[in-house]
Amino acid sequence: MLFEFIATIAAAFGMAGLALVITHLTKIAGKRAPKWLVPLFAAIGIFGFQIHQEYNWYHQQVAKLPEGVTVVKTAESSEWFRPWSYIKPQILRFIAADSGNATMHVDNPNMRLVNLYLFERRRSVQQIPQVINCAAPARADYVFQDKTSELTLDEHVKQTTAWRPLSTEDPLYINVCTDQT
């Protein structure tokens, strides 16, 4: 975020410098450029860079994902304080599944433990372990008993009552259950 701030300031100075060149050229031509030209160009530099970063954030994050981690859901948003987002909505959140490292249950190959990663612009990545029942299809949060020990996948399947239905067309189901069969 510090580098983004520095780049934003650099964009403002770059555009303000361009306005100073225009101001100087208009003086040579015998006319005067308006005094508000430099702050206007600086503001254009700031907004232009920030808008560019907001639209490219998703693609930059997806490019950094390791092999085996794929995007299963995106959330587009349009906000009143970002009027340009009404023209083209921005992706500010997405969920990625680490299906490359999914753990299959020893006795029941239809049960899989997979890590989901929640990405949100300007926030830390959150990891949520999920148990996927490919036969049902359903999903449930993987429960930790305490900070030092975890339930085994078999114990979790026996104890959980919080199964949420999962559609066979859901990208999470397709990514976890069909890729590893």
C-alpha cells in the first residue's frame, strides 16, 4: 500500500509537470494558461492512477496465485462514490480454492478438505478450511477444537451438522470434485 501511495504521488507530480510544460509553452506563444491548470492535471493524475489500480487489482492478484489455486467466485461492485464503476463494475473481492492441495478422506473419497482464500482490496487475505462432500453435494466449515489440535476429517464429518447445500454447477464443486476424481 505504501508503494501504491508513492506511485499515486508520482502520477500527480508527472501530470502537474506536464501542465507546467503547457503553461510555459503558452507563455512563449504570448498567451497565459489558467492558474488552475496545474492542480487540475495533478488531480487527473491521482484519479487516473487510482482508477487504473482499482480495475487492475484483480488481474494482478490472480497472476500471483500459485499453481493449484483457482478463482471460484468474484464479486463485482458499483459504488455511488465511484461513479465510473456504474459504467464498468469493479471486482473488489474474490474467492480462490486451493484444489491442488485438497486432502481426500482415506475411507470416503467423496469427502475433501480444501482451503478457501478470501481476497478483498486493501485487506489481508483470509484462509477458511472447508470440507466438501462431493456425493451430497454439500460443504461445511472445518472446525478447530482448540488452538493446538484439530479434528480429523473423519471426526469432523461425524460431528458437523452445519452442511450447506452446494450446486453441481457451483465453480467450487466443479473445481474440487471433478478435477481430482
